[in-house]
Amino acid sequence: MNQKVVLITGCSSGIGLALATRIAKDEKKRFMVYATMRNLSKGEALVEAAGRTLGRTMEIKQLDVCNEDSIKACVDSLPERRVDILISNAGMGMIGPIECQSIDDMRSVMDTNFFGLVRLLKEILPDMKRRKKGHIVVISSVMGIQGILFNDIYAASKFAVEGFCESLAVQALRFNLNISLIEPGPVITEFERKVYDEGLKTDLSKADKVTADMFTNIYLKNYKQIFETLGQSADDVAEHTFKIITMENPPFRHQTNTLYTPMTTLKYADPNGDLPIDTFYKMVFEHDKVFNASLNFLKLLRWRKGAALTGIGRGSTN
Ligand code: NAD
């Protein structure tokens, strides 16, 4: 059987774990999944979720996106070094005022989220070009399109990813390769909990009182509610991504959460860029009651529409 080889990064938890499992459990067994993680000792949850697919349509391998040798060793270990579908998923978050964050910590976010992808492609893209076959799928974020208060560095890392992929996509077309950016809104995973816990621990002594108050009493206070209201599950994002990899003509961008789409649409509605910034400002600082009421309304909408809120872009599935 001519199975497609899928390599996924960051599979010890969250979206990566859900995605590796979903693809390996494909009823038609169309894929051989290499689910990779930085630290193999953290593979317990994946092993459990993989069940009988392990050793059949899934294998677990070590890969640290911040280490070129580890990427090369992993790709070298694959039959003919072949990767048909690369899913760049490993990532980390960071929230808070920049005056309270170290340059080293900011670098680690860029190194993982942006250079991690660059390192993977330096190793895998030349082979894909040679074969004139391949799909590069990148788990980006709606924050790759639109910055959000106190997510300055994380959004910058995802903007870098989006700019990089947009530039590369034109060259990729010449080699018959597809690139797809998956753009989830909030997803309820370890990521959300880790980022929130780190946020709570932020030493705000270097921030002025207004900024510290904004971070603690506005941003962190609303964080949980935003995730509860708008948050998707990792399985939901995995299902969207699965549909994208089975399309004949996969889209370049795909947002997984239609509840979030009106926010990103603001960006395209005003070429001056003021509309989204003014809207966010008013929502956060002038109309917090309207903001909360909107979140409650969205909660109700979501409850009524349930899973019917998903929508996939152009192309047909195969
Ligand atoms: P997660 O924390 O559960 O998963 C991230 C994974 O990346 C972890 O398994 C982690 O170990 C791995 N990782 C980190 N550094 C690595 C490295 N150097 N090498 C290999 N693996 C490494 O969180 P998640 O929500 O599943 O995040 C997956 C992706 O989704 C990330 O790129 C994230 O930016 C993106 N995303 C998440 C959300 C969200 O709200 N959770 C929203 C939009 C996009």
C-alpha cells in the first residue's frame, strides 16, 4: 500500500498528540505517522492514546526543533529520508509586559516557534523539491495575523512564521509543493495552563503601575474566561488539520475557529490598520461590560450550534 509518510513535531501533548493519533487511526490506513518529541521520556500519554496503532501506522521518534543534529538524525532514520507531509507543531507561548521579560526568554520563543520551523525545512525541503511532492503544514495561530495585548513576543514569532511561509509558498508552487498555515484561536491544552501559570508568576516590579494593573486585573482576569468561551479542544484542531491534509487542493490559510474569524476580518477591512487596534482598545478599556456580554453571547451561540460551527476552505477531500 502506498502510504504517505507524515512527520509531526511536539507530540508529547496537546495538538501534536491529538493530531498524531488522529492521523494514525485513519480508517483507510493512508498514513505512516512519525510522531516526534523532544524528550522521549514524556511519551506515556501518546503511547496510551496511540493504542494498537503503535508499531503499525505510528512510530515515536526523538526530535528537538532547536537542535539541527537531532532533526537530521530523525530524518536520516526514515526510509529513504522520505517525508510526504511535514507538520510543524512544536511551540511555546509567552505573555506579559516586555519590560518584565528577559531577552533570553524572548529568544527561546523565537528559536522554538520560528527557527524551529526554519531548521526543519532546511533539512526536509530540498528532498521535497527533488521529489516535486510534499505538503508542509504549520500550526500557526490567529496571532500570526493579529497581535493581542500582552502577547507581543508570541505574536511576533507567529508573524515571523506567516511571513516566512508566505514568501516560501511562491517558490514551493514551482516544485508542486503545498504549504498550509493552520490558525487556531484559543485551544485548551497544556500550553494554555503553562502560559497562564508563568503569567501569574511574572515579576511585575519593572513595570509601571498602570501596565502591571492592566496585566493582572484586565488580561489575566479575563484569560480563563476567553479560553472557556472561545477555546477549542486539541481534538477539534486535529480534525480540521486532518481534513486539510486529505484535500486535493489544500488552502494556504485555514482558521479552525469560526467564532474568532470576525476579529481577524477587521484587519482586512481597514488597510490603515486602525480598525482592529481601536476595536480591541474599546473592547478592553471602554466597553468591558459589552465585552463580557459578548463572551456570554458567544458561549450561548456555541452551546446551540455545537460542532456545526466548523468550516473548511476551498478544495475537496479525498
Ligand atoms: P502544548 O504545550 O501541549 O504542545 C506544544 C508541544 O511542543 C509540547 O509537546 C512541547 O514539548 C513541544 N515543544 C516545545 N519545544 C520543543 C522543541 N524544542 N522541540 C520539540 N518539541 C518542543 O501546546 P499546544 O497548544 O498543543 O501547542 C501546539 C502548537 O499550537 C504550538 O505551535 C502553539 O503555538 C500552537 N497554538 C496553540 C494555541 C493554544 O491556545 N493552545 C493556539 C494557537 C496555536
